[in-house]
Amino acid sequence: MLKVNDLHASINGKPILQGLNLTINPGEIHAIMGPNGSGKSTLSKVLAGREEYVVTSGSITYKGQDLLALAPEERAHQGIFMAFQYPVEIPGVNNTYFMHQSLNAIRTARGEPELNSVDFMRLVRSKLKLLNMDEGLLKRYVNTGFSGGEMKRNEILQMSLLEPTLAILDETDSGLDIDALKIVAQGVNNLRSPERSLLVITHYQRLLDYIQPDVVHVLSGGKIVRSGDKSLALELEDKGYGWIQDYREAA
Ligand code: ADP
Ligand code: MG
Ligand code: MG
């Protein structure tokens, strides 16, 4: 599904990712953990195709094609979904309208017919129900004045509607309340299927109490310094990130 090979990326000439390798197979959920400033959000932005993040060497293959050759919207059309740590506010644009347009653009790219308003609302309501969310966010402007938890809920709702092939979730470093964490986890767990992959980037072990990742990676100093199963996340919670330094020097 995704293969990142010896990736180096910079922002404003400053190297951030420094030899990152990552392979995600179809059906797998991977978690990336790591201290603040280690490059987690940078990785998600490179995968999204944000142009400020310059790839200086290495490669990324998605479903067998060169991801870096695709424009950001082509990546979305090919089934990549990105939930950012700080989603963009779009004042004046109704959230329901925005989601409807996004879904229809993706359906068109997939060769599926567009949904009319009635069918779209039916679909949104079924997703809301699945996620135990209320309709409050639908009438508001996109992300405008949303709390951290509301933004996260909204991203998970979008993800559930778009049914991506590869979803990348960059979690907020500030603590989400337990209800928001559960919604994120539920959204991820609902999406799990043999044809899909998810990459969950998180600063906190707590989220992984609700999601069962197949692989946990530790990112430090712009590269993955350890990979393991869920027990690695528990070990991190126990020991903190200080002990990673040893692996970083060895890597
Ligand atoms: P994380 O998500 O792991 O906390 P980031 O990827 O956000 O880490 O940041 C990695 C490093 O890149 C940090 O040292 C951060 O200060 C730097 N960085 C991120 N974005 C920018 C930017 N727009 N301009 C300059 N430096 C940046
Ligand atoms: Mg950070
Ligand atoms: Mg971050």
C-alpha cells in the first residue's frame, strides 16, 4: 500500500526527515509515536503533498505508483485521506455543503455517480449514528471556532464519509478528552478492512488503548528508530522517550 524509502525532507532549508523508512501493507493499522519535534507532522504533510515541505531525497510509493509525482488533489482522488493536527478553518462555507462537495469529487474520480442532497443527508446521518455523534457540527462553518475535540470529530466524520484506502491521522499533541479519543478510535476501527490501511500518528499511548495497531513505530530525529507490536507503546508509556536517545545514536 505505502512504501517510504530513505526519505529526506526539509522545511525552509532545515532538514527534518532524515532517512525515514516505512512499509504499510493493505489491511494494516500502524501507529507512529515520538517526542515533540521529531517530525511526525512533517511526515504527514509530505504524504499530503504540502509544497513547503521539500523532499530532498528518497521515494514514496503508493499502490505501486510514485506518490511524489501526484498533486495533492490527485492523492485524495486516489484514496488518501489526511486528518491534520490543525485542520483549516473555512469561514462562510457550510460544513455539510463542504463534505457533500468533497464526497462527490471523490466519487467522480472513482467513476461513481454523484449523490444528491437527500441521499447525501441519509448517508451523513448513518455515519453520525455509527460514530455516536450529534448533528450540531453540520450546520456550522467548516472548522470555524471548533474546539479541538470538535475538529477531531469532524475529521473522523469526513473520513467515514470518504472511505479512504489509506487514512493518515495526525493527532493533536494537546490532550483530547476521552470522548473525542473514543470517536477517533471508533472511526478508525469502523474503517478497518483488508483493503484499507491506516496510519495513526500520536503523542500519547492512551489512544492505542482503543485502537489495536498491527505495528507501532517510534520516530525520533527524523527517522524511525524502533518498530514493534503494541507492547512497544506500553513500554514508551512506562519509560518515556528519554531512552530512545540510545537507539537514535545506534540507528
Ligand atoms: P512533531 O509533529 O513530531 O511534533 P513536526 O513535524 O511538527 O514535529 O516538527 C519537526 C521539526 O520541524 C521541529 O523542529 C519544528 O520546529 C520544525 N518545523 C515544523 N514546521 C516548520 C516550519 N513551518 N518552519 C520551520 N520549522 C518547522
Ligand atoms: Mg508537535
Ligand atoms: Mg505534530
